[in-house]
Amino acid sequence: RTETSVKPSAEMMMIFDGEKMKKGERAKIAVMVKSEAEFRSAVVGLNFDPEKVAVRSVTFGDVFGEKMANTPATPFANKNGKMYVSLWTLDDAAKYSSGILAYIEICLLYTSDA
């Protein structure tokens, strides 16, 4: 007997319009997920130039339900241009399989001459 199994897949993308940011300004990056299957947890990583950008905070997105949405999530690493944060639900699965996974608040540390 042959079984064919298709592994669930997910797409992630970041939504950010920081083109006109100035030094010291903060902005939020929305991390969006589109999944074919339910999930319970996720790890989000972000690489950045630490001389130009600082990650100030991370909050849960709406895929984890109303109780978790906009609550703080503490990164387990946030230095040398790398930030990683674990996100999870206390329920059996996230409330939605697609939507905003997290919001990452950044601060611009320099002003571009370009």
C-alpha cells in the first residue's frame, strides 16, 4: 500500500512602509502568515543592521485570537542584528490559520542621505 502525504505549507511575508522614516522614529512591521493547516506555535527571526535599526518590541498578532492579540512577546534573542521570538497559543491551535502573526516595532537609528 502506498500513501502519498502532502506536507502542509505556510507562507510568511512582512508588511512595512518605512520609506519616509526619520532618525528616532518608530514603526511597526506586520508579519503575516498564510497557512494551509492549523498551527500552535511559530518562531520569527529578523536580521537587520544594528547600526541602522533597533527592534523595540514584539506583540502577538490576531491569528492567536482576541485574548493574545497585541500582548507583548519577549524575544529570546535580540542583539548583533538578529532578533528571534517564539509565539504560541495556550489552545490546541491558533484561532486562525492566516492573518497577522506578530507586530515588530522598530526604531530608525540613522538618517539616510539618499
